[in-house]
Amino acid sequence: MTPPTLSETTPGRDLRHRFLWLGLAMVAGLTVLSIQLYRLQITQGEEYAAKSVANFVKEVRLRADRGLIMDRRGTILVDSRPSFDAFVTPAFCAQCSEAVLPRLGELLGWDDATRKRMDDQVRVARRAAPFLPLPVRVDLTRDEYDRINARRDILDGVEVVPVPHRYYRTGSVLSHVLGYMNEINPDELERLNADGAHYALGDYVGRRGLERTFESTLIGTDGVRKEVVNARGRVLEEFNDKLGEDSVVPSRPGNNLVLSLDMRLQEEAERAFPGSAGALVVVDVKTGFIRALVSRPGFDPNLLTGRITPAQMAALSRDPLQPMVNRVSANHFSPGSTFKVISTLAAYKSGLFRPESLVNCTGSYRLGARAWRCHKDSGHGPVNGKTALQYSCDWWFYKVADTIGLDPIADMGKALGMGSPTGIGVLAEVPGIMPSSEYHDKVSPGGYTKGMALNSVMGQGDVNATPLQVAMMYAAIANGGTLLKPQLVERVEGLDGGVLEKFEPQVVRTVEIPEAHRKSVMEALVSVVQEPGGTAFRSWLPYRERLAGITVAGKTGSAQVAAIGAIRLKEHQMDFFQRDHAWFAAVAPANDPEIAVVVLNEHGGHGGVDAAPAGMAVITRYFELKKDDAAHAPPRQSTPYVPGLPTTPAQDGAALTRGAVKATGGTGGSDATAD
């Protein structure tokens, strides 16, 4: 048989077809590649060139300084100090979990829990925002800073960045007013940025007080600096000059707050306050602006804004004195005999009592089967409206309550701000309680009875008020019946000192108080302080020469926190928690009032002994400062606050462990104690 030729074989024909298809495939591939190259280099060349630049040009955030907080004379209370924070940029952190974070943890002394938390945060950030620096340690110490810088060659993606850190120059003084800052949480970040803000993970925001209320005012506008970096995140200085003039956009500081407080008066208030816990408030009776405010104990905002340890946080939380609670407005107490001015005005308004109306105090007032004691067991004898306030005679007020009932007293109290928030805004506050017969019908077993009026007329029972409410109430009586909203900020200033916003006095309501009634009450309050037998007379005596020409009107109070029992105990015989709260409320000058001062010494004892001296010291200092300012007319300054005297025992952090006292309101005791 003759063998087939090559051209006649099937394998030959197949091979030719294969070469043909292979050639066609190569031509098609080259065509597609050419089209793609044309698209990348010609059609979208500029877009991809920009993206390639972005891969090695890093934008560094330039943190803006937060606005200053100053007192009314320009003394700086809060500013920013330079500090350094450590950041990790996930995109530049090669072998982050395996090598970099363990090394960084050794340098910074992380425990296992901290190391794991940082590892988790970096993993999340690598997916969500790999080029955004993530803070891993704020406010580095000098040693930490040096250790990181010395090992930068093995810490890819780690950088130390200068960041302004909030500095509270007054320590624990005014801590409840100023507030503090801590890290923003994810929910806040999303919510605030949705409203147009520009926060980043790891930023700090204001917590409590002025820092929170004026967050949008105090926060500045961050700047940006562009830098050329390599794949490990290291800056290539030789290329930075090629970025042009727009490579740096400077930051802009926030606006400044100017408060109504005077730190000179504040220092005297801190020095004079005698107790472990309590409050002191000084308010301008004509404007409602607060001139000094003490809430003790306080906390150190620098600690809470910085790197607070779990042990320190636990100490704050467990402290029986509750240093995080603002005594001025966020806790209420039985006001005791300081409330008697409301009862007196209600009695006069009823028409059933007049300033000269006499009763005979026998030391015990009987209502039904029960005897209600005056603080003077032997009785005061004949007393009228003036001497009842002067001697703080309880019998006269028992007679008032028995005659007019509770509701007229409640109506006068509510008109003067009792039972409602003051509206200060900057501080958290509770409304207090101004009970009425309707109130007792709802909350008291068996409903309202006449004995409840005898409790309330004394500022005891269910009557509860904050020191700020008492201060605004006395201010309203002093100025003729205008109940004002208390305020702490006078104005907002720009960086150049220009006024951006000015806060004017705000009237809550005007209370109709007949001038004859008001004048009678004011004269009685003067006798409390400046006439023998007055419950604050001995506290006024040491200051009478320094207060020459200044008439002070005031009222002491001692609010029970436990029933007296059959036998009266001396203060030193009582458990601390059972001791009375000591109150003093005053206005001065009585003929043309300028300020109202309220002192609450929690579990302090008697108002005339344990609260009035502090009030008199602050009043004296106020008028001495006023005289000095008129003589010297000091120019407005913007200088850091430097305390002259130790302002509070808690300024060095002792508030974290001091004492074993808890805030306690009245218990509804029915018998009054000496003021």
C-alpha cells in the first residue's frame, strides 16, 4: 500500500488550523491591550496620575488650639499646653500585629488588655480608613517620647505628633463649672459629622460644664500640611519643596469665653468655705451673673482629660463624698430657716398677718395631739414678724402654717423659683421640690394633713431646694421681685479680642411683692445680722469695721437630716451623717443690694456658726475688691491663673480620697433646731 502524503494527513490539517487560531487570538489580545493602554494613558491619564500622587503625598492634620476660658478680668483659667501623642497609620504599618504593636507596647508599658484593644482598633482602621492616623497613646511623658524616637527604625507606621492638650489651671477649683474633655465615641462622631462638624476618631470633645455647652464655640478649625512619604510612611524631605505654596493650610484657634466669675473673689470663697462638702454661690442681684461658685468636693479635670488609670477612676466613683456631683445645682437639700422669708411674705400676702402681729412663743406649739417644738425650749415670749426672723422663732411660723395652710406658702415659693430649674444651662440641675396640698395628695400616704404645712413653713419636710435656687430667690426679694436667670458667661470673644456675642440679663418672671412687705422682710434680715440676738450677729462682729457703711441682710438656717428625738444631742455626739446642714443666705448692701450670697455646709451643724462666717468673709472681700478696683481701675489682662493661696484642700487630688460623707437632703423632721 502506498503511504499518504503529508498534505493528505488529518494531523497536518489540524496543526495548520491551530496555528491560524493561535495567530488570531494573539492579534485579538494585542488589540485589547492596546485599547486598554490607550484608555489608561490617554483617556484617563490625568485621573490615574492624580491617584498615583495621592499614594505618596500624605496630608498631616494640624490640630487647632481650643479657645481660652477666662474670668471677667481676663485671667486665663483654661488653655492648651503643648504635648505629644503617638499615632499608628495602618497603611504604613507592615507586620503591625506581629511586630510593631508588640514593640510599641513594650516601650509604653501596655498590659495584655491594652495591647489587644489597640490591635483590634488597628484592624478595624485598616479596613475603614487605612491612611488615617490612629491615636494609641495621648500626652506622652518625656521618657516615653524619647523611647519611641530612639526606636523609630523598627516602628513602621508609628509617629509622634505635637497635639495641643487641654490644661485646667485651677485644678479642682471650678471643676464642675469648667467641665473636662475625653475621647469622642463612634456614635458621637457619626452624629456630629452629619451635622457638619469635622471630628476624627481619637478626637476629644467637651464633657460637662462649659466645655460641653460651648463645644462648638471653643473648638477651632484644623489645618493641613502635605508631606511626601515612602511606603513605610517616612517623610521624604527632599521632595516636599515640590508640593507648592498650597501644601500648608494653617489651623485657626477657637473662640474664647469670658466668664462672669472673678477669680479674686473665687479664691476668697474657696478659702472661707469651712466644710468637706457643700456649696457657696455669689450672684449679682441686678443681672443674675454669678461672681463666685464653690462646689466641694470637686475633681481634677486634668486627670479626667488625660490618662486616668482604672484605680483613679474607681476612687472617684466610690468616694462617698461624690466629687463628680455639683452641689450648687445638681443636688437639693432642705433649706431650713432660710426658707422662712417665703413663709413670711406668704403670711403678709394672706392679710391674716402683719409685720407687727404678735404671738407668744412658749417653746412648744400644739396641733392636735402633737407638740411642735421651737428651737428655744423655754420660748421667746412675745414675737412679731421682725423678731420671728431675727431670732428664728419657730412658734410664729407654726402659727402662720396653722392659720393659712400650705398652699399660700407653696404659691409664694413657686413664684420665687422653688420647685423649678433655674435655667442656668451650663450646669446640670434638679428642680427641687415645693410641695402643696395637691402634691401630698398624690405622693403621701393618706394625703395632705395640716402637720405637713407646719413642716414646710420651716423649710423642712418635703421642701427641697438647690443652693442656686436659694440664691436666686434671695436676689429676687432683694431687687424688688425680679426673678433672674443665673448666667456664667458674659461674652464670647474672637482671637483678636473682638466681642462676637454678648449675653444680657434674662428675666424669668416678675413677682408682685408689695414694697411694704419687702421692706419689712429686709429690715428683719438686717436685724438677723447686725442686731444683738440675731442668729448671725456674732459672725458679723469680726467684719463690722471692714464693712463700715455696708448694711448686710441675711438669714441663717439649720436643716435637719434626722429626727431630734426625746433628748437633744450636741453636734459632737451625733454621727456625721445625722448632723444638720448649715445654711446662710444674705444680700448686701441692704438699702441698694448688689450681691446675694448663699452658703451650704453639708452636715456642718448650725448656720450661725458653721455657714455665716464664710458668707461674711466673702461679702467683705467683695466690697474691698470693689473699692480697690475703683481706686486703681486695673486694665483688662489675659494672663494665666496663678493661685495666691491654696484654694482648696482637694487641688492636689486629695478630693479623690477625702472624708466619708454623702450628700443628704432633709428627712422631713418635724422639729426645728437652733440656727
